[in-house]
Amino acid sequence: MLKQSLLGGVLLLAFAATSYAGPQQEKMASCNKDAGAQSLKGDARKAFMSTCLKAAPASAPAMTQQDKMKQCNKDATGKKGDERKAFMSNCLKK
């Protein structure tokens, strides 16, 4: 019974790991779908796919709070006191 449970858990983890489509896979699928909708073939399809895959995503993921803090700190270099506080406040609200 323990072997079956363990095997089931391993298979579930393997399936979960392979079923996740990351951002690049999603982008590839979207570009492929668009190329198919336009009935592109050969060199035209290759050129379209290349351009499509290089393009920035339509909805880029938002910057995390930690990343935003790092960027604002970097941009605030040389500012001190009230000037720095005001800058950081404004920067973090963006």
C-alpha cells in the first residue's frame, strides 16, 4: 500500500512539473496560433514567429515590491534627508 501511495505521489509531481507551461511556452503557443490564423507558411511564417517571439509580452508581469525598492534605492543615490524621503515615496507609488 505504501509503495502505491509513494508511486502515486511521484507520478502526480511529475505530471504537475510537466504540465506547467511557463511564459516562454505560452508565448510560443500564442505566436504559433496567430501564425496559423494568418495561414503563414515557409519563410513568411519563420519571419513572423521570430518577430512575435522577440516582442515584449502584451501584459508584462508587474515589478515585485522588492524589485521596486531596489530600483528606487538605486535611483535615489546621492539624495539625502527630506529630498530622499520624498523621492522614495513618489517612486514606490508608481
